[in-house]
Amino acid sequence: MWNTILESKRDDYARFLANRDTDIGAFLEIGTPAQWTVDSGDAEPSGTEAAVTTGAAPSLRLPIAVKDNIAVQNYRLTCGSRMLEELQCPYNARAIERLAAAGAEIVGKTNLDEFGMGSSSDNSALQTTNNPWDVTRVAGGSSGGSAAAVANRQVPVAIGSDTGGSVRQPAAFCGVYGLKPTYGTVSRYGLVAYASSLETVGVLADSVDNLAATYRAMRGVDSRDHSSVEIPAPALDAVDQDAKGTIGVLAGDLGLDPAVERNFRATVTALEELGYTTRPVTLSTLEYVVPAYYTIAAAEASANLARYNGVRYGYRPIFSENPEELMRKARTEAFGDEVKLRIILGTYVLRSGFQDQYYTRAQKIRTLIRRELDELFGTVDAIVLPTFPTQAFAHGDDGMDPFQQKVADRFTGTGNLAAVPALTVPTGTEGGLPVGMQLMGPVFSEERLFAVARRLATVMPIQFPERSVPFSDWETTHNA
Ligand code: GLN
């Protein structure tokens, strides 16, 4: 179907994207069909490794939406910030070039929390995104626009970024699949930096197959990102679908909402019925995840965001007496409150004489978290755990306060601190809202996670909100 749309229904599909976005606000920019075809640079067509081993066709002929902190030529690159609101992007991220080489087209840019900082997308300075399951609720964040666009059936796949949960948490809130890959497997070239040692480009999708195909197209070492890594050859192959292993179930008092708790139990039962052996596991480092994550993320953010000084690009105040005032005004006027908070916090934890107390300590905790997970993955093949302790919350004051949102990052931040892959899968609905559980495995175990997710999908298939309309239905009513 998507192939036909890209071959012969481009104008109708562009109208569909805009028409279906009016009460959701997933997109900051919808491209005209001429913008969709992106230059692949010198990227090789994807799937070449996979094609050799599985015989699969290397093509990824899908319309894809991209979070607006990832560079796509001929679109803006706003990062959801006043600072970059007018920025026209002159180049393509490496991951985008690879998608283009595989045949994908980029149909638009999606809303996000400013620079990826948040869990609701309400920190976007440019737009509000509503959850397609209930428009009074948030889509999650920071890749909220990407998650909403997939849940609303506007696109089958959307690209996001995940620093502490920003692909997985909105995927759970909107009931779609969301992958944070192993750190370094997808090039960060062209991803606007927030916290470089934690973040990855990730995928949100309407099926495990679309998600896996997109990840395979994007992955691979890149000379322009020195933290990118060569994936060991065996990890490139699809895993035997029928192989069953042992899955650790995160135990202990996890502080979940009753609906999420119920769904977690149901997911574990489903895995057992599918033939997996489960056993309870604990993570003694779990309570240190959030302090370590926010210390490191804020420290890196304060350094990464120093480049927005009102001089080279981005927002520039109308008048200033001298360069210092120019810089101060640019940053005061164009950064939102959450971004300022993190820059101040990051500067605080890095100030001279205090590094040992905060930053270095957080790095040591990070090592312990990684070690504990390493040990755990010596005894189980993967673990299952919640993505977030609640379902999608309401916008504004009726929702979750910003501090609680940060505390709730404990299940996702683990994966970023340990650099391991984690996949959020839709596991049904409770009270009319979706829930998503997380599968986490050792580094390079993406294919294993896909295999578990595929099996789980046979008993817990993805569901779409009632308001969502597939293009084919929309086309029938609009061309009648
Ligand atoms: N909620 C986390 C934060 O605000 C996650 C962000 C992300 O992954 N980009 O930092």
C-alpha cells in the first residue's frame, strides 16, 4: 500500500497528512511531495547484510516522519525551540541518508520537547501535540509528535531520539512500538546534541517488521560519528523466531499505577504462555538511575547548548549594546524554562571543585549500573519491565508535575546509562488508554528483542485509537 501511495498518490497523501493532523498537532512541518525525496549522499542501499543472510529485499519504500531535532535537508530544524525556529537545515543526518538510500521518503518533521528535554512534548515552544487516544492528554515525550503520528496512522514509521526514554515513553503513551538501539549502532551525525554520551537515534513504528526494517536500514558505523560502532556480524542476523529463552521479570516495589501493574502481570503471563521461562530479577541500582541520569544529562546539555550564543545561527535579539548582552539576551529570550533549568543545573554540577561530588560520582554510579546489567544478562536473555509508571497524563496542571516526570524516568534511563538496547511494545489498553512494556537485552541484542516482540504481537496485537483513519479509508471518503 505505501509503495502505491509514494508512486501515484503523493498529493492526496500530503492532504491526508495535513487533514488528520488538525486536532493532533504531531507535525511541525509537513513537506510538499517534492521535499520528500531526500539525497542519500554516498550511503549504500540498506539491508545489504540482512539481504545476504535472509534473502530479504533491501527496500524500505515507506513514508517516514522525523523528529525535528534530526537534520533533513530542505526542511527546518527547530528542535522545538524559539532559538532555532527559523533555521533551514542545509544537510542530512547520516541515518536519514541511509533511509533514503533504502527507498524511504521523509514526509515531515514532528514536534518534541525543546531540545529533547521532557516527557510530554508540552515543553515544545512551538506547538502542542495531543494524544490520539484522548486529545486532552499528552502524547509523551520527547518524541511525542513521532509517536502521535504513528498512532494516528498518518505514517507507518517515525524517527525519534532517545536520551533517557524519549522514544520508548511516548511509544508507550500512544500504543506503538519504540526502539532505543544499542548506543553507537546508529550514527548521531545530524542529531542535534543534548546529552551525547546517552543518546541514540531510534524508531517508532506500527509493526515489528516496519521497525526492524527501519533499524536495519539506519544502523552501521560512520566515519563522521566517532562514537559509532561496528556491529558484530552474528548480531546482524535475524534470530530464530521459535527459539525461546529466559526472560527476567523486574521484581520489587516498582511504584506503578494499578493499571500499569495489571498490564505488566498480563504481559508476563503472555510471555509464559508463549513458552518463555521467566524468573524474577532485581536491580539494586534502580534507585540511582534518575539522579545519575539527570546529573550526566544536565552536565552534557550545559556544554552542548553553549553553541547557541546568538552569533552564528539561530535567534538574535533585535538590539544589544555589546557581545555579552547579545549572548545574554539571545539565551534569555529564546530558551524555554526547562532548558534554562538544565543548563543551570549542568553548570552547577560541573563547576570547579565540585565535579567529584556530582559528575564523577554520577559516572561511577553509571559504571555500577552497567556492571549490574551485564551480570544480569549473563543469567537471562532479556528482561521485561515497565516503560513508565503511569499511562498518558493530562496536559498542564491536571497532569504530572515536572519533578515527578523526572522521577518516572527510572525504567528507561537505565538503558541509556548502560548503553543497551530496549524496545517498548504495545501491550493492550487499560481504561481506554494504551500501555507499553519494555524489553531490554544486552548490547547488540536488537534482533533477539524483535523476535520476542513478534511472538508477543500474536497474542497482544497493536491497537489503534478509534479516531485514527488509515489512508485508504480516508481516500474513499474524500474522493467520493
Ligand atoms: N525525560 C527525559 C529527559 O527529559 C528523556 C529525554 C530524552 O530521552 N530525550 O531528559
